[in-house]
Amino acid sequence: MNLPKTFLTTTTVGSFPKPDYLKKARTQLSKEEISQEELERLEKKATREIIQFQEDLGLDILVDGEMYRGDMATFFAEHLSGCKISGLVRSYGNRYYRKPVVTGKLEWHGPITVDWWKYAQSLTEKPVKGMLTGPYTMMDWSFNEFYPDRRETALAFAEVIAQEALALEKAGAVCIQIDEPAVSTKIEELPVAVEALGRVTKNLKAKTISHMCYGNFAELYPKLLELPVDQLDLEMANSDYDLVELFKKTPFTKEIGLGVLDVHNHSIESKEIIKKRIQTILEVIPPERIYVDPDCGLKTRTMEESKAKLANMIEAVRELKKELLTFA
């Protein structure tokens, strides 16, 4: 095997559990017991801690942990003209979020995430991903009271998200992740998702990534490869790697963000299990195109669980890289 300098790169999908002091502060802000400035000070403290946490673990590509965000769709909608926010809507189980409502023309008035990305990147020499919610998911997770149909709503979101993506790239982001968890839920609308995402990525030179989770990938594949990004980040552990047989029939032609940790399971995957999962993919995708990470964001886990899962993931990758280099 002729191995490149960089292969089996480690990263995470985006979110981490918020510390108790930050949860308390958000409650205090809602009761007007603290100021917005005090909340932001604590959000920066939590961001510093999560960057250091990732540095200590030894991850290759970092994230800011999304300490300043609530729901991934609502956060962006709150910063756009043409959107207001509904009351609580059930997401799944006992989890709720405030759903965006599109009431007028969507407009972007300036960077939403850039200052947070700059702050996180200033804390480390390693690359930090820019993190955005994709246009199809923004459309699907919003009530539309303005645009004529779902496609036009998705394209309107694409126009404003494209401006945010370009602002991140101008600030120096070399990896921009555009999350599209809703894409895998409505197979018939994949062309809309492809068109909308294309409007976001068409002028970007940064590495582009799209994360998807817990959908019917088998029915979407291989059309999933039409999504115009460099890397597709897929949950694989939770579905027991059922896509591998499809990859054998129709090669996976992009980089893959390989989910090796089930984030909805309290159990800690052993190094041996993780190595076997990566080896399964190595049969169909070369190591330089494999980025190893959890299935999804880790915000539903505790910090102790997150640390244990990621530590085993990183050690499994280190051992496997040594083995590959030995036999190269």
C-alpha cells in the first residue's frame, strides 16, 4: 500500500455537551438575572475548554463545540430577516425546539458564525471547521408562510447560507461543514437538496463537508454522491455498516466522514470494535479518503462518555495507522 502523508484523519461532527454552568446561565438570562454580555463570557469560557479538550485528546481537525448555539436550525433563523420563531415543537422523544417560521423574504445582514469561528481558531494551531446548517434542512425544519413551494424556500435559504459560507472562507476557514440531516428523510426531494447545496458550495475553495444521519441511505445511494461537496459524513455505526455492500457494487467516490461511534448509545466502544469498523471500510475506500469521527454530534452524551468514546477512537486510529505503515 502506497500511503500518503495524511490518512485516517480524526475529527468530530460538531456539538459537545454544554457544561452545567452554561445551562444555568441560559436559564438566568431568560429570567433577566444576568446580561447577554455575561452569557457570552461564559460561552467563550466553554469554547476555550472544549478546544483544549480536543487538543488534549489529539484530534486532527477540531470544532468549536457549538457552545453559543441552541437548536441548529433556530440559531441561524434568529439572525435572518424574513424569519420568526414559533413556540416549542417536538423533535423526537422528549426533545423540543422552537421551529423557524418563514414570514417574508430571507435576507442575510452579515456574519452569524464568523466571530465565533475566529475565536475558536485563535485558540489552536489545528484547523477548526466552519459549521453551518444546510439549506434543505433549514427549509424542512421550518414552517413556510411566504415562498410558493418547498424548492423555492430551500433555494432562498441557500442564497443566505452561501453568503455566510463565503464569509467563513474569507475569514480563513479551510474546512466548511454544511449539515443536512433532513436530506435522508425525503428521498423524492434529493434533486432539491442537490440544487440548493450546490448554490452554497459553487464559489467555495475550502474543503466542503456535508453531514447526514439516521436516514434511509440505502435507497438514496448512489444518487447521494450527487451532493456537491468534497466529503459526505455519514452515520455508520448505528446502522451496522450496511452501506458497505452498496459501496462494493457502486464505488464511493468522495471522501467519507466515517461514523464509528454510536452517539445514542451509552456504551463505550472498545478500540478493537472501532478498528474492525475502520478495517471494514478500508476494503472499499482508500485510507486517505477516510475521516474518522462519531456518527453525529456528541451533545446527547456526557463529557465523561464523550471523552471515553473519543479516546478509544483516537487510540484505535493510531494503532491501525502503525499497522498500515508497517505493511505498506
